Amino acid sequence: MSNEILQKVEELTKNGRSDVPSWTPKAPATRFTDISDIEGMRVAGKLAADVLVMLEEFVIPGVTTEQLDIIAHNYIVDVQGAIPAPLNYHGFPKSCCTSVNDVICHGIPNDKALKKGDTVNIDITIIKDGYYGDTSKMFFAGPALPHAERLASVTQECLYLAIDMVKPGIRLGDIGAAISAHAHKHHYTVVEEYCGHGVGTTFHGEPQVAHYGKAGTGVMLEEGMTLTIEPMINAGKKQVKHTGPDNWIAKTKDGRLSAQYEHTLLVTADGVEVLTRRPEETRFS
């Protein structure tokens, strides 16, 4: 089966990346009351989730993150009729972020083949009709190593418990405090240099969503806000070092594993809608 997948990867990537069509940005906003805007965010969120679902079969030993990037790029452009938001964003050179092992975030796809046991966070952001959908999840190249699987599982739990808290009136400090408490309970640390953010007709906007904090403080959530929560949890210390072109790539300073999960969320009148929910996440259906 792996040989068949590798052959499929070669076929899907042999012609490189498709040209990205021109598009016109909308006025930046991260809170919406008009149903047409909310529907636009729902469409963008589903498309971003669909890219992660599509990529699942290709994350195997022997495939490069460059090949994964080409597959994602062409699927977004040719199949979805959308735009890969990271491409050329403040100079970022690729269409998605692929963060392997000790890379916390903003990993740049390259020609190094994945090895058995590698962990990979793939972060996808697409633009459809001016609306952004932003999401990421952990993948494993081959069978997951137990310690890596545990870190990823706790990181996903951090995201899910945060999502369960989202509703009008909740403060972001409450969410950050809950995330960090859960991570620390499992003897992990929370990256503090990066955060979630408002997202909508702009890639990154207000509010900033820290994954640590003090309960009862911070911005209060209101109906119509669209934002990401995306905890980055380290197996070792929380400190970060930057490498790569323009220092884009953030790694753990101690070289230990990091994991991340991310969803784009809509604050509803009485709770939350997970705009980037994947089909297996039946807890949100």
C-alpha cells in the first residue's frame, strides 16, 4: 500500500504548483452579524478542514513535506477554487505550514523525506470569496510512538476543553488558564510566544487568544466573533528558538517534541460553532 501511495504522490506532484488566481480582499473583520458573512465563514472553514482530511493518506514515511505542500496547494486551487493564504504572506514561501517533531509552528515544507515515527503538524489556511478558514492537526508518519501520541492527545484535549468553554461572556483569560492547567497537569509546557487570533475576512486580527492566562481577565467573548484557538504544547521546556529563512521556523529550544491543534470558531448566541470541524469530530456535531 505504501508503494501505491508513493506512486500517487509522484503523480500528483510531477507538474508542480498550479497558478494562484487573482482575488480581491474584503474589508478586514473578525466579528459578523450578517448571515451571508457567517455562511462565508462556514464555507471557508469546511474547505480548510477538507484539506486536512484529504492529506491524511499521504503522510507516510518517504513522502516529503514539499510534496505534501504541492498536493495541498493544487487541491485548494484546482479542486476547491480557493486561495492558499500562507503563500507569500509576509514572505512565507509555501502554501501551508508543516512542523515536524521539534518544530512548534511555521515549519517550511522542504525536500526531506519523512521518517517512520515522525510527528507532523499541518496547518492549513484557505481563502474562499474573501473569507478565511484556519485549522491544523497532528499527523504521524507510520505508527505513532507512545510518547508522541500522548503529547498529541493531551494537546487535542487542551483545544477541546477550551472550545467547550466558548460562549458569550467568557473571558479569554479563563480559556488560557484552563489550557495551561490541563497541560501542566500532564507535565507539559505551553508555548507563550504564539497565540490564537481573530480570523474572518483577515488572516490575523483581534482578539489575540493566549493559551495561558489568569481567570477572570482578558477580552470578553461576544456573539458573532470568529477566532482561532490553537494551543502549542511542548514535551519539555516552553522556550522557543527561531531558524530558517527570515526566522520563520519556531522550534523548541531544548529539541523536544511539540504538538498543536487548531480550529476556527464562531461564537454563537449560546455557545460555539466549530467552523473547521472534521467528520471524525462527532463531539461537535
